Amino acid sequence: MKYFLFLITLFAITSCARAQSQGIRNEKNFAIIRGHIKNDNGFGILKTGYLGSSFISAPIDKSGDFSLKINIEGYANDFYLNFDGIMLFVQKNDTITINLDMKENMISVSANDPQRNQELNSLIGLNRLYGEKYVNLIKQLHTSITDSIKFSLLNNLYNKEIQFLLDKPVGKNTEKMLADIYFKYCSSMLDNGLLNKYDLIANTAQSNHFAYLAHKTAYRTEDETLFKCSSVYRDFVLKYVSFIKPFNSWHVGGVKPDYEHNGVKFAPAWMEYYAGLRAFNSKEMRDWFLANSIIKSSKFYDYDEVQAVYADFVTRVETSFYADSLKRYAAQFSKLRPGRIAPVFRLKNEKGEWVSLSMFKGKVVFIDFWGTGCGPCIYDIKNFAPALHAHYKNKAVVFINICLDAETPEWKEAIKKLNMRQHSINLLAIDASRISIRRVYDVGPIPRYYLIDHSGRIANNVSPGPDHIKALYPQIDKLLGNIK
């Protein structure tokens, strides 16, 4: 049995009913996910949403049964099982029964509606046939092969996936499911710099009956209906508007970024924010993009810049859901601004000893949130961390590595292999502590670095990593100079 990586492959939910622009969340809309688990090893689901995803642990009774009531954000939600890379979708009034044997890698799914039952099992079959092939292909695309070969490989697997669904009975959600495959591969094309050079081609006569197969450049058109029912589409749009160019509906409307007026040469949070303001005809899609942009920016860019962007957002937002959600997020985010006391934590090291942040008062603390399955994390640890440690040897600097993605044996093997024990304090966040520390330190993508001063206050909540010597070392030196 192998666990999935949550963000490798996204399939969307199937209800295309329109969400009300002033009330995306409707607590009266819910579905039931229930079933039986054998050989439980920590079962749960990841539920997608408009502003990120949340992991829901399933309470399992002594006999192995569980039942979850899932509130639908909008009118439907994707959810992922932490079991063999499987994604399913859930709609209002669904009752889905899942039987799993975690040890034997066996799953069966049924629904209260025959057509839904067929759809869910089609997705399981699709994943079993092509899920691992897709993951391996994405890895292959990072090797030194030509763009034309990359496109050929992607387009070939794309056709196999859509043909698999076209061979099944056509239902009310077939076109939606095909659109999800289309945007999954559009996203991969975008990631590999292929999207403006090549167009996905559906090599089947049946493609003319389905909009997102018939129109090869459909990704260039803003689609409010698909936005409201497809997380795959939403994920694609977030990248597309941020990094390439907006849709055919592009309009400037007199909007000019403030950073241009002020002569600021590089203001990434503002740049992405104004890209969103210019991109959308749909006010709801615009507000959604801006809210996500601000949340993402808070994890990468200067606190004051992000706060200024947020202050502008509250004067423009017209969708109450995003206004209210971002207000709550901003209140939490403000607790991490430079100068605030760093959130407390208490985690175990590889010897099983408890370690807390308060133990290092009087010293500068550099925290690295990392993972054993995170390539950039490993690269920094192998190639740049040793020089950082050597530069500050015998100085009042403590280096703490907090692992967020592994179980104890895998983690211990990684810190041994990477020779992390000699100069760093290594801690593991697991189960509830993992969820807690991600939340209180607002850790999204990893690696994520923090600098804490000698008094236990946050000096930088988006610290440069060890690879940015010219940016990181002066900041640490300044903090050391403040120690009396």
C-alpha cells in the first residue's frame, strides 16, 4: 500500500449548479461518507475548497466503521483518500460507502445513486490504470528530453485517460469529468513551458461532442460555471493568470498598479494582485483569485507589502465569502508579523526528548520547516546548510529542522543519510502536532524558513533560505549584534 501526494493529480466534482456570489458556503448542503476500514493506519480525507484544502481524520470505532458528514463548500467538493492516490468527488445529498483494507490495498466504493456509483468506480479505475503512469511521466518530463517529445508523451497519456472515460456510459457529469482531465494536462503543459507552443489534441471522433475536447485552446476562455464546480480548473487558473497571461476576456479598465506610480521595481505581491484585477470579467472569480493571491503572498513575501495589498483588497472585494474569509486569515496572519512573540511549540527530537522553542531564549533561532519528500528541501540541506552551519559555528545561533511529512522511521533514516545531526536540532511534527504547527506558523509550501531573535520574537516570517547567502547572513548578523 502506498500513500498519495495530495497535489499530484486533481479531479473535480461534478455538480455545476451556480453558487450564490454572496454565499458560497451553505451549511445546509452536505454529504455522508461512511464505510469500514481494515488494518487502519491513520485513515482520513483531504477536502478541497475555494481557499485551500483541509485534512479530515475519520473517527473509526472498534469494529472499524466510520461516518463523516461533509459540508459542501458551494455545491460540491473533491476529496482525496490517503490511500493509493485515489481521488473521488462528493455532491450535495450523496451517501458514499467506502470499504478499505489498508494492508491488502483493496477498496470498494458504492453510492446511493446508480449513476453516481458508476462515476465513482470509473474514477477508481482511471486512477488504477493511469495514476502511477501520470506521476512517472511528470518525473520523466524533468529529464533532458526535447519539448516536442514532452508534448508527445503528455498528449498520448491524455488521450488514453479521456478514451477510458469515453468508453464508459455517458452521463450528466461525463463532460465535467473530461474537462477535469483536460485541465490537469493543461496544468502540466504550463508547468513545463509547453502551453503556448502546443495544444492538446483529442484523437477521437467523440471529442466533437464535448466542449473541452473539441476546442484545443479552451483554457484561454474564462469559464465561471466550471470555476464553481472544478478544483482542477481553479488550480489551473491560479497558475495561468499568475505566470502566463489572462483570458480572452482580458481588460485593463484603467487599473494601474500602485507600485508603478511609486517607482518600485520589484513588488511581487502587488504584481500578482494587479494581474488578478485586470484578468477577470467575473467579480466572483476576481475576488477568489485576489484572496488566494494574498494568502499565497503571505507565505513568500514581505509582511508590510502583503498587508498593503490586503488593505487595497478590502476596498474592492464584492463577494462576502472572500471578504469574511480573508478577514479571519488576516487576523491570524498578523500574529506572525515581525516583532510578535513566536508561537510556542513542543516536539520530540530523534532521541525521544521534548524540545521547546523557549529553551533557546538568548540565542538567534533559524527554523527550517522541511520534508523528506520535498526535493527543494533536500537540495538546500545537502548543498547550502553545511556552509551556513560552519559560518556560525560557536556563535549564538541555533538551527532547528522541523519535519512535516514523515513517520518516525523514515524521518530518522533521512536525518542520518543527510548528516543533519551534527549541527542542527531535528524535530518531528506528527499527527495533531503536525496540523497544529502548520496552522500556527502558517506553513504552506515547504521549505519555509523563520528567523527568531534572542528574545523569542519573530524577526522574519519569510526568511531567506540557506542558499541566499547575501540576504540571509546579514540578517543573522544584525540579530547577533542586538544580543547584549
